[in-house]
Amino acid sequence: MMHDDLDEDAPIFAIAVAAELSGMHPQTLRQYDRLGLVVAARTQGGSRRYSLRHVQQLREVARMSSDGMGLPAIARILELEDRVRELHLRVRDLEDRMRSELERRPGARVFAAGSTGAVVTLRHGTRMRRATEVVLWRPRQSIAPADAPAVTDAAADAEDEV
């Protein structure tokens, strides 16, 4: 069977076909659906429809169950596998978007900090002039405990001059 042209998530199999493909009894599929283990899509009439991914999951459930795993552990594994799959798809989408952005605007995404601290966009291969001065930042007002005397800006400036 060619899987390249088929959508693995398309709900196309009736319960009897999915049961046959997975090597299980239809009642087992119904039970797994009720437990939330492998949840089938529903038609407007309420009939269950299974996808190729569902059939693969059912086969995996049968394998893990025959290895002695309990249904709660199997459910957790399936949940984590779904999450990993979602994250892979998200990463692929972000990589595609990044690649597309880089193709549209090559070199426009290089940034540096200017002398005032502002973000400056640079062309690829351009360097910022290196600043040699050192700037010390000190907050104007400090938050002091309620019982401590407040330090004003004038008092702080006077302390700096000492």
C-alpha cells in the first residue's frame, strides 16, 4: 500500500475495517475509544471512523499490551508520542517559515546594540564600531525597607561625589 499519497489522519475506515487491519475485535476498539486510548473520529451520524494513524496506534497498543504493559501506561505513552509528533510538526513549520524569511530578505536579520543601547539592524558582514567607553548604570531610586530612611536623588549624587 502506498502511504505517500494518503493522509495518515484522514478518518476513512469503519470500525470493522479498522478492527481487521489492527487484528482486534471491534468491541476492543469500542472499549479503547471509551477509555480515551485510541479515540476515533465520528461521522455526523455518530459512527466511528479510524485513520491509518489510529490503526498504527491500535497495533502498538496490542504490542505493548502483549508485552505486559497496563492500559494507563499505554495511554500515557500514546499521549507523549502524540505530543512529540505535534512538536515535530511545529518545528518543521517554524523551520520552513524561517527558511522562507531568509530567502526573501537575505542578511536583513543581523542585529547589534548601538552606543545608546538601542537595537540596530545591520547588513550581513557589517560590523559595529566598537565603543571603548564604559557606561555604569545605576538606578535613580532604590526600594528601601519601610523602616529605612529614604535616599533622594540629591543625596545619592552627593554620595557619588565623595
